Amino acid sequence: MNSGVQQAGRGRWIGAVAVAVCLLALAACGRHGAETKPPEPGDTAVATVDDQTIWASDVKREAVAQGLIAEGEPLDVSSDLFHRVLDEVVDQKLLAAEAIKRRVEDDPLAKRRLAAARERILGDMLVEGVVDQAVNENAIQGLYQEQLKLAKQSQEYHLRQILSADQASADTLKKQLTGGGAAFEALAMEHSTDSATRFNGGDLGYITADVMPDAYAAALKGAKTGDVVGPFKTDAGWVLLKVEDQRLEKPITLDEARPQIVRFLTYDQVRDLLEKLRGQSKVKVLIGPALQGAGADTPREPASAPQTPTPTVTPLGPSTAESVLHGAPNGGPPPKPTLAKPKTSP
């Protein structure tokens, strides 16, 4: 591995040292010897650093924090990824332990960073606990049933089409369908000019009227299953349709809707918790509103700010609450779940 890659890797670890120091300092009180009790059921000890035990869950948590795996995704202890992250966790513990020996935590700046890391950890644990308690199967089922009652079921048509360049060609094909007993699929494959559907017999699948071009929806009014409709003119040419089937649109299943429901409920819980806490506290912002672009009145760094370059420390990632509240596009809330299936137009 070249030095540039090594430095990039070390840079990622530095951002977690503050948290590691904080946790080591909290855990040091009253502990003697290596931990032998797994912190989580089924956890496995994977390494020790002096009197500190590193558990598989510690490595997985670090992999999640770095975005290497998703929350809840398994991480095989025999994999290269696990061993790479394990090495980083070992380095974090070594650096943190040495920082404690050197009493780095007595530095005023270190105290502020440790306090910020502690607040972030406690805040995340509070949010995760509130969400775990509130976003349960009953809540998910309840919102799904609520939306199921509100869902509007549209009429779906299973259609086949033949697209012709002119009306005369379309009229000839319709006579073959209605009087000559020709198969719609065969004529579509042979004569349709629509390259997207001709090779599957003109099959458009199930479509609702609200996503069809107006000419299609108008032609299908009153049509029954088995009818051949048209020809009618569209921007692409002259169209013949066959109504293979009609049914009420089916809403998406609970399993399909679950991720959207969980995200919505999670946002709701975090927002309500923060609104309640802000309502119970006195929060006063001591600076003016955000400015659009830098200008003469833009607040500057205090005079006491260091004028010489300082080592760059990888900042901690967003808190759980920030990720939930600002993770949606444009920072807005996630939309309320809808049980309509994604629709396509011909």
C-alpha cells in the first residue's frame, strides 16, 4: 500500500479518536482486566488490546459508521473487510489509550471535543431508543391500513396495440381482426410500426386511464374486455387497441410499502421529540439569519482564531436526528406513504 493511501486511511481513523477517548474514559472507572461478557447476545470477542476486548459488534459498528455496510447488514468475521476495519478499531484504541496516558483530555479544546462527542452519542442513543419503541409492527400496520382506506383504486386495462403509419393501413388491419379472424398478436408482430412493443405482440401490460394519452383514454370509454378499439389518431400514428382484461388497480403490498412507512414514522418521531424539547427549553440564537453569499457584513472568525494551518481532523458524521430530518431531497420531510403502484404510460 502506498503512503498516500495509508495517510488517507489514517485520516478516517483520527475522526473517531475523540469518541474512542470518551468511551475509554467512561469505561475505565471500576473495570479490571479484559471484558469477558459479550455486550450483545451472540457477540464474539475478536481481539484484545491490553485489557480492552474488541467485539465483533464494535467492528460492525465502525463499518456502518464509515458507510462500508448498511445498518443491520451482516459482516463476516473471516472477510477481508472485517479484518481491515478490525485493524482500524485496534489503532483507534491504541491512540485513545495513549491519549489518556498523556492526559490529552485535560486540554481545554480536547474537553470541548469530548463533550461534543458525548452529547452526540447520548443524543443518538435517545433518538434510536424513541424510534425503536414507537416505530413497531403495530404502528407500521396501522399506517398501512389507514392509507389503504384512503387509496383510490383506478380501473386498469391490459392492452395490446398495433401502430400504423396511416388510417388506410389501420382500417385494413381492423377488417382482418373483426371479419377475418386474424390474431391480434400476429398482426402486431407483422405490421405494427412500434418497435418497443411489436415483438411481444403489441403488449402494453396493465395501464390506468390517468397515465394514458388523452386519445387512448377517450377511445377506451365504454370498452369491454375482448373489444378491438380504433383506429384513432395519435402523434405517433394510427392506433388499434385490444382490451385483454380489466380490473381494479391493486395497491402495493405491506412489504413493498414498509421502507417508505418506516422512514415516514421515523421522521415523525424525531420531529415530534425535537419540537417537544425545544418547547420545554429556552433556545436563543445570538446571530442574525443566514446570509446568501459572503459580503461585508458576513461574521468573521474571532481575533483569537489560530492564524497558522492546523492539522485537519475528519469531522464526525451527522447525528442520527440530522440524518433523519435532513436526509430527504432538499432537506424536506419524506412524503406520506402512498399505496399506489408506480405507473407507466404507453
